[in-house]
Amino acid sequence: MGRNKDSGRFHGTKGSGQGSLMGGESAQKQEENIRRVEGKPVTLLLIPKKKKEPTLSQGYLTKRKLLKNMKNKRLKNVIDQLYRDDAHKGDGGTAAALRYEKKSGKLLSPRGHQQKAEERMQNLDNIMKHEKLSLEEKVLAQSLYNDLEDAVKMKGK
């Protein structure tokens, strides 16, 4: 590592890889820090910057998978209400949020998820009784209902 005579900036040696001096500080700030310690032996390391990979929440992934083959608009609406795109507890659904709240004693929203779960159960029950559903939609609606029912009946702390 040495100083570039033209610019006065530091540069890495051949094959040093990508990165920045001192954890991503600006070149000017790096030079100021180096000037403060000139005359004393200093070891500088190139630290590669880590790029944050975009992550999709579990709620978004679950909802996309469930909505993929659904035709019934009312059922699609309930699925959309059950799974939030930015949810990270369990599978990202209301039932998982309610289970978390009951286990931990901490509400994830101001009113919690108990009432929402009960309302979605009623919605699903009405859909299963009155809507024309494919076999796949019937199975999914019943599965969602059962999941919500288990969470609602679960005992808390």
C-alpha cells in the first residue's frame, strides 16, 4: 500500500481486492486520519464492503404462494388480509402473529391479532358455505380456518 504521488490518495497493492480503508470512510477523512499518525508505524487493512442482499419477508412469500392458483375473489381478499407483506413472525400470517402474542405476552399491534383472527374465521366460514370454490380453494380455505382456530383456542401466558 502506498501513496499515489499524483492525487495524494492511498491505493491498494496489486491483487488487494475491492474495499475501502478504515471501514468505508471518505478518502478525505481517511487521509486526515493517516496524517495524524504519520511518522509512526501503522497497519491499514482493506475491508470489503458487504452488500446487503434484499430479503423478502416470510409474509410476502407465503401470500404470493397462496394467491398463485386462487380464482375466487373473496378468498383472495381474505388471504391478502391474513398475510402482510412485511410480516416476519412464523409464516407471516395472522395465526402466527396471534400465537407469538399468546406465547410472549407482547402485542405486535395496538389491538393484537385475536379479533382479526376471529373475523377472518367468520369470513372463511361464509366463503366455504356460500361461494363456489374449486377443490384446491376448498382445501386451502379449510386449512386457513383450522390454523386460525388453533391459534384462537391456544392458551396464553
